[in-house]
Amino acid sequence: MKLNLYRTNSLSRQVVSLMSGCIIIFIAGTGILFYQLQSLHAEYLQKRQSIVEKQLLVEEILDQYHTVFLTMPASDVFDKDGLKDEAIQEEASLRKKIEEFRAIASSKEDRIISDKLETFSDDYFGGIQISAQISDFRGLIKSYLNNLADKRDENVKNLTKEQSILQGVFVGFVLFFLFICLFIVRSIIRNIGKPLADFSVAANEIAAGREAVISVNENRMDELGVLSVAFKKMLASVQDKEQELMAHNEELLAQQDELQAQQNELQVTLGIIRDNEQKLTRRNELINGISSTLDKNEVLNSIVVNMSNIISADRGMIALVHEDSSSSFGISENGVKQFRNNIDSGLNYRLLKEKKPFTIKREQLDAEKGYHENTNYSYDLYLPVLSTFQEVDAIMVFSRYGTPFTDQEVEECETLAKQISTSLDKIKLYEQTEGNRRLNQDILNTIKEGIQLIDQDGKVVQVNQPFCDIFKTGSTPEQIIDLPWEKWSAEMTGQMEGDGFSRSLDEAFQHLEATNHEQRSFTFKKKETNQVIKVYFEALRYREEGFGTILVYRDITKEYEVDQMKSEFVSTVSHELRTPLASVLGFAELMLNKPLKPERQIKYLQTIYNEAKRLTALINDFLDVQKMESGKQMYEKKYVDILPILQKVIEHLEINTEHHDIQLQVETTDLIILGDRIKIEQAFTNLLSNSIKYSPDGGKIVVRVCSRNDKLSVDIEDEGLGIPKESLPHLFQKFYRVDNSDRRRIGGTGLGLAIVDEIIKSHGGEVTVVSHYGHGSTFTISLPRVAQKEMGPNHDRQSMKLSYEIMVIEDDINLAELLKYELMDSGFHVNYFNSGRKAFQELKNSPPDAIVLDILLEEGEMDGWGILRELKISADLKEIPVFISTALDEREKGLSLGANDYLVKPYKPRQLSKVIMHTLLSTRKKGQILIPHSCNEGDQV
Amino acid sequence: MMKRILLVEDEEVLRMLVVDTLEDEDYVVDEAADGIEAVKLLKNRTYDLIILDYMMPGYTGLEIIEKIQSSEIKNQGKILMLSAKSQQFEQERILEAGADYFMAKPFSPLKLIEQIEVILHEAESLQN
């Protein structure tokens, strides 16, 4: 019972016991069969042994008998004892053997044979002559032996037969065993597989959510039983759980419904919030739009667009009341114009008066209606933008189709209008400040000095354009403002010669508090441009609190250069004067203190005289140069013929030289120049005396006057020493003397050519030189040529110096007289008219060289502007320079109409003639009186 | 023995003045009109005194002094510089450069003689 329980408790144990049972049965069956086989074999062997033994024994017996048969008769015959003994012995052994045989005789036959054998032997040895029996005996034995052999064969046959029976039994056993095995397996499958399959089906059913029945016997004790119980329990619990879940689910569904309701509520609230948010966003946009820029138009635009958005207006506009600025949305240009024109009338007037917003309901215009046929209404909202002083700054109007404006909207708009007002105020303020800033910058830029304002940390706060030009070529104030101290001072130092700038700056800043003005400035030189710049400092204070420093950069290059030149000049002059002075003083001293021979006295006196003369010449030259350099040299330019000047110079110099042949060659007839006779004479004198001086061995000197490149050229060609090539570029420098031994005996100040150069340049000409060292030099002076257009027969050279024709148009006779005298005094011919029309008539007949014009002429007359316009459109007259002399201060208009100059009465005496002269001289090529013989392409404008 | 003096001066008139003055006092005077000529002469012989103008074509007086101080022209006597540059700092510069004496233009020929006598006397006594 216990074993059974143990077995039935476990499937594996069941299987194991079944398997071991099978194996035991199998081994036992096999063992039994094997044993049967073995015993069969042993039996066979035993039988075979006994048969073989019998056979052998019988055969021996037979053999012995044969021997006996042979010997027995002989003994009888011969009767010899020996033989007889022998036969007895034989008989004994035979008997013994037969006994043996009897012992082993097992079957009936054997016993018959043994009996026979016994009988035979008894007979035989008993002496009974049984010769006949012998052969019977032999036959009997022989058949017995054959029998035995047969028996043996039969035995073998039996063995084989039994063996095959046994094999058959074995096969049967195996088959039986296999059948048993099959049965066991089947039962196992039925016992385990089926319930498992049932389980799987049930599990599937459960998984699929259907009812499941478990057909496994619950009373089973094995695992499946346990499983079945557990499964059932599980099923029960699953069902419980499911029910629980169902209940839960229902609960949840209820909750969900509740939530849905809440959500719907929230959605509604959200919609409201969103609306508010949108409103706020639009408001924000409005505020951002108006505060993100300071550009008025941009702000106005953004106001209109955003306001229209906020109140969903279809069109709208804003217009400033005091300024011509407006912006609109959905309104045509004409509409805007119309509104602007009526800014202070109609409904706008009401708004300006009431200063309160109002709305208007009106029927839609056809244009507004679109394709709608029935009557629709449009609503206009008029909104004022009030300034801080409660003045209407701007008017806003918005139109909406169909929907009237609610009070709430209007109120909101009023609030927004306040915001807008603030921003408009801000813009106004900004424009003012910006205007002031620009004005300040313009003022700063107009100042010639560079101005730089830095704060307490040295950062650049403000600069003007001249400072930028000093700071770095091409830079602008924007690039420099906000640069820190280190950067700009380093940049400045880089631009200046040496590295003194930074140091001077630092030093100067240490002396910022000093009262001594000198300490608050320093000077430096700019590398690139060689500008000399002086920097002044001044600390800036605001309520006793320093907030920065202003630096003023003054370009003192000119002053500096003049200073340099002056000191250089003084030093050179003193040196140049000392040499002749040394001779004069030295020789005079010798003459005074030493007894000298008369020849030496004369020689010394001559030297003193020459040196004194040289001193005089030097002093004159110095004075000339000084005058020229300081710009004080005045040239009295007149139309002069160059020929008499040259003749005079040659004549003058010829006296002093005997071995020079001076020839004057004139190759042109246009000999008039505009120049200062004395200075021109000086220039030629200098050149010609140089030629004489530097051709100490005499020779020909040619003075050639010709027309070359539209200029009047005078060549002075000598056959003297010539000038080394390397000296040519320095030739016209002051105090430059060609440095070679040939010239050492030739005295000079080194100023002659510099003076010539200066004079000729002042006359608009130039001096050039060509020289072959050792073969002579040619100096050429070229001067601009002038010629008269109409050289009438009575115009001789003297009257060439004649003057310009000036037409004066002026209705005030006294003033006209005054002008006339002034102009005539300056050498002009004056024609005066008090009427514009008359003057214009005359103008066409004989055009003057210049016109002096009053603007305000007698009533009913063509006024000055009219005359000026007429002149400038006429092809023949537009070149005539016009000078306006009037009490009317409209200089720009005058100049833009083409006047050459505009003088506002009262002006300084001689200013008019100066201006006219200046213009005529500078534009003489275009003038009526003075025209070039042939103009260069470039000059013809 | 007669003292030999070299006069280097580009102005002919001044040269005449100095030469006349010195020859009256029995000095032997060699003339040079510029620095190049002077150096040529200095290479040939030794002078007891060299009178140098400051501003000259060729070499300036200072350049000639430099040459005398360098190995090129050795064993020369004293140097007297004549110069129109009479300012204090210029004098100092000339003396620093190696001239022994300085006389400003315009100069007195009589004073020049006096000065030369003093110089040569000093040199002589130094030698002895």
C-alpha cells in the first residue's frame, strides 16, 4: 500500500518502476532460455559420449574376438601350451571388457548385446564349437555398431531440432516483450499526455476568455493531480479577479464621464483665456511696434495695423494734427489726402473740440458693399490721441463693417490711445534730441581742429571728422566712438613719429589739474603726412565732478614749417652775410693798421668795394626771397610787351662784358604777356647774368623768343660750363650752389634761380633747363600767352593794356555812379544801364566782358533774376561772367542760377573790382577779350 | 725754420686776405680751395698749422678733421677752424670734433696773426 502510494505520487517514479520491471522480466526470460540451451547442449554431449564409448568398446571387443578367432583354432590344432595360455588371457580381457560394456549399457538393446556377448563368450570359451555362431555374432555386432552410428546421427538431429525450437521460443519472447513495452508506453501516454493536452486546451480556452472544463481526475495523486487542483484554483481566482476588474472598470467609466464633463468646462474657460491672450498679444504687438523703433512713419504704420487688428477694423488711419505725417490701412492715397485737408473740420473738428472718442453708424457706401445688395451699415470710430497737455496730437479713425463698436471696445481703445500718445511724445523727444545731436556733430565737424571727448576711463565719447582724418585716413566718427583708451592711444602712437605720443598723453593727463596752460598741451608729428599736430587738453566738469576730458588737435604744420623755414633762413642769411663782411672788415683792418704799398691798397679797396656790392646784392635777394616766401610779394600785372624788357636787360648786361656775344632772336609776333614788368625784368636779368657768369671764357649767348606749345617761350642759351646732371634737380632750391671746382671762383648768393622760379611761377609759367656738362646750358622761361581778339588798326601795343568792358545794370543812379568810379579806377571800361530791358538790348549788340547786376530793378521791368536767366539760356551770352550786387540776401539762388559771384550790399570798397578781376583773369581763356590763339584740347571747356 | 701753414678756404677773397696777412709775417702758406684739394696736400706733407673753413664744397671742415684724426693723414699740426657759425653750441661742437682753436667770421686779420703766433709757440715749447 505504501509502495503503491509512493509510486502513484510521482509520474517519474511510475515510469521508472515500469521500466525497471520490463528490464527484469527481459533479463529473466533471456536467462531461462540461455540456461535451456546450455543444458540441451550438455545432454547432447553426454549422449554422444556414451554412444562413442559403447562403440569403441564394442569395436575393441570385436577386434579381440577377431584375434581370438585366429588364435583359438591354432591352439587346438597345434596344441601348444603357449597358445593356449594366450587364449585364456584373451578370454579374461574379453570378459572384462564385456563387463565394462554391461556397466555402461543403458538401453535394452545394449543389455541384449551384452547378454549375447556374454553368452557368446561363454559358448566360445566353453568350447562349444560354434563356428556358425561366430559369423552370426559378427553380424550382430556389426549391426549393433551400425545402430550406434545411427543413434549418433539421430542425436545430432535431435539437438538441431531442439535448438531451433528454443530459438523460436526466444523470438516469441522478444515479440511478447515488445508488445508489453508498447502497452506500457501507451498507458503512460494515456495517463500523462492526455491530461496535458486537456490542460493545454483548457489554458487556451482560458486565455481566449472562454469557460474551461478540466477532465483530469482530481483524485490523482501525482503531479498532474496537483496541477489539476492548482489549475482549478487558478481558474477560480482568475474568475474572481475578472469580476473584480469588471466592477472596477465600471467605476472608472463613471469617473471618465465626470472628467469629460470637467474637461468640457475647462475647454470653455480656455477659449476665454485664449481670446484674452490674443487680445493681449495684439496689444503687446502694438506696444512693441510703437516702442521698438524711433522712426515716426514706422511707428504710425504699426499703430494703424495693430489697432485695426485689435478692434477688427476693416480700414483705419492715423494722422498727426500738427505735422504732415499719417499712416493708413485700407485707404487710398486720395482718401488720405482728403482726410488731411479736412483735418480741422467736419467730424475731426468735433473730435478736436470734445477730445473724446465717438462712434458713427452710417450706411455702407457702394464701394464698401461689394456685391451685397441690401442696406448694410458701417461703423466709424473716431479716437483722439491726447498729449500730456491734453492737446489732440493725432486723430485715429477706424471703420468696421456690420458690427457696431461696443462701449467696452471704445474704452479699451482709449487706454491704448494713451499708450500711443506716450510713444508719440517719445518720438518727438527723440527727433528733437537727434536734431540737436546732428547739429552738434555738424558744428563739431565744421571746426577745423580735431576734437575728441573722452570719459574718465579714457573711452572715446565723441569725435569730429577732422579728428578722424588725423586719427586714421578714411575713418569715420562711428568707428572711433567707444574705442577704449588702450586702443585709440595705441593707434595714435602707431601713426606718430617715435613713441612719444602715449607718453606725452600720460604726462599731459597728469598735468590735467595744472593751472599752467602750457603743460596741458604737447606737439607731435604724424608719420605719413608729416603733419605737425598740437594737442590741447581741458578737463570737463559737471557740478564739480570731472566726467571727461576734451582733447583738441590743431594742425600746426604750416606754422611749424614757417617757423622752421624762418630759423633756417636766418641762420643761412647770417652765414652768407658773414663771408663778404669778413673780407670787408679784414681788408679795412689791414689798410688801417699796416703800411701797405699803393698797389695793394688799391687791390684791397677794390675788393672791399666788390664785397660791399655783393653784400648789397645779397641783402636785396634775401629781401626778395623773404617777400616771396611770406607771400607778401605783390605783382603789378599788366599787359606788357616782352621785347622791350629783353632788349633793356641785354643792353644793361652787355656793358659789363666784353667777350660775350649776346644775340636776340625773335621768332613770334605774339609778345604780349600779363605780368609785372619789373619782376619779369629781374628774372631775365638773373638768367642772363648767370649765363655770362658761368661762361667765363666768353662765347655766344642766344636769347630766343618763340611760341611753343601755346606759350610764349624765351630760351637763354650759353656755351659755358654747363651743369652736372646730378645738380639739375636742386638747381632752383634756395642757397643751392653747383658744387664743382670750376665754379669756385664764381661768386653768387645761390638765390638767383630760386627767385626766377618764384617770379615765373607767380606768372603762371615755368622755368626749365637743359644742360650738357662742359658744353653750356639753356634756360627756358615759358609764360602763358595772351592776344587780342579784335586787334583793330588803332589798337597799338600800348592800348593793348586796355581794359575789360563792364556792363553795370543798376536802377539807383547814385549807386551806379559809385560803382562806375570804383570800376574805372581799377582800369575797367564801364557801361551803365538803369533799365534791364535796355541793357539786354545792348547786350546782344556788343557783349561786354562782365556784367554787374542788381536784382531789384524798377517796377514793370525785367528784374535781375529774369536777366540772369535770359543770359544763361542764350548760347552767345551764357559765357559772360555775371556779378550780382544787391541788397537782397539770396546768395544761393544767385549762384545756382549761374552768377559768378554774389555780393550783398553793403560790401567793402574795391571788393567788386577785385572779384571781377580775379574771375576774368582765371577764366580769361573763355573771356571775350582775351582768347588764346589755339587752345589745348583740355582747356576748352 | 719757417713755419708752414695750410689754408683751406673756398672764398677767394678771404683766401687772399689770410695769405697776404700770413706772408707778411714770413709764414709759408699753401692754399686749398676745397676739401679735396686740402686732403691731397695733407697727404704730401706735414703742416705746423691748418686753417680750416667750416662750410666748403668737397669736404666740410669737420670731415677734414675726421680724416686727419684717422690714419689717412697723420702727424699734422694744430687745427684752427674759421667759421661763420658763431653760436656757442656750434663752437663747442667744432672743438669737440677735434679742432684745437676756433675763430669766428668775420675775423680780424691782426688777431689771427696773434693767435697763430701763440699756437705755434705753444706747440714749439711743447716739443721742447
